[in-house]
Amino acid sequence: MLASIAALGLSVAACDSKSENATEAAAEATRDAADATADAMENQADAMDTKTDGVDTPAENKMEEKADAVRDAGEKKADAMEDAADKKDGGAPG
């Protein structure tokens, strides 16, 4: 199934301009960087709680909230980049 989705993505990408493809690649890199940063923050949060009692510490919760915010901001920025690329290319999503 994943191969089908990838093939569909490649066939749609063939209709995009080089500029749109470059912007979409940059958007994906932005999304990946935000995810990596958020993952590292979540790992730090997990390290803050040394007890295995099922209860997160306030510091851990705060760090996880920050990680969620980083991930959300990266997603919004990447979506905006993709939307702008689509508009430059005549509005057809790619």
C-alpha cells in the first residue's frame, strides 16, 4: 500500500514545476526538523521523570507541551510553504 501511495505522489509531483517541487522539499525538511527537535525535547522530558509510577512531573509535562508546540509550529510553517508553492504554480495542489 505504501508503494502505491509513493507512486501516486510521484505521478502528481511530475505535474509540478521545479520551483514548486523545491519548495515542497523545503517544506518537508522544515517538518522533519521540527519533528526531530520535538522528539529530542520529548526524550529530555522522559529523562526528567526518574520514577516509574505512571505520574509525570510538572517539569516533564511542561517540556512535552513545548515539544508539541514546536511540532505544531513546524507543521503550520510547512503547510504554509506548500500552500504558497501551490499558488505560484496555478493553485493545483501537488
